[in-house]
Amino acid sequence: MSLGINKDLEPLVRKIRRSGGTVIITRRNHVVWTLPGGSLIRTGLTMNRTTSHLKRREIEKALLAVSTASTQGRRTGRPTAPIPITDRGSGRVA
């Protein structure tokens, strides 16, 4: 399903929607990207190639930050703090 936005951003629309975000075209020829974390990014409906590339990188970076934040909350079975190594004889931390 095409939204009529810049062709370079179409795959990103699908990625945002799959992750739980929304992409809305306003009446004023702008696009509002709502990421799953709640942050908003506004772009133009039609942009030149340079601006499109910059906005794509901004959206991908924000999407990556949201996805890594959601995976950091999972328990991995590893301790989160480093285990101190002590010297057996004196008991001091090495």
C-alpha cells in the first residue's frame, strides 16, 4: 500500500508500522511519524533527495534506540554488575 510519500521512505513506513508505530499524512502535505516509544518526527510529504536521506537516518536512529531500549529490559541470565576479583591471600580487590 503506497502512501504517496517519497519512494525512499516507503520501506521505512512498513518497518515503523510493523514495530507498532504510526505514520500519518496531514492535510498540509506533511508526514507525522510516531515511534513505538512515543516520540514524534515530522517530515515533508515530498522532499528532495538530501533531506529525505537525512530524515531517513533520523527515523532509523530513533527506531533503533526504541528497539534497543525494549531489549535491555529483558533478563539475559548474566549479572549486570561486574564481579570483583579479590586476592586470595589479602582479600583486597585486584
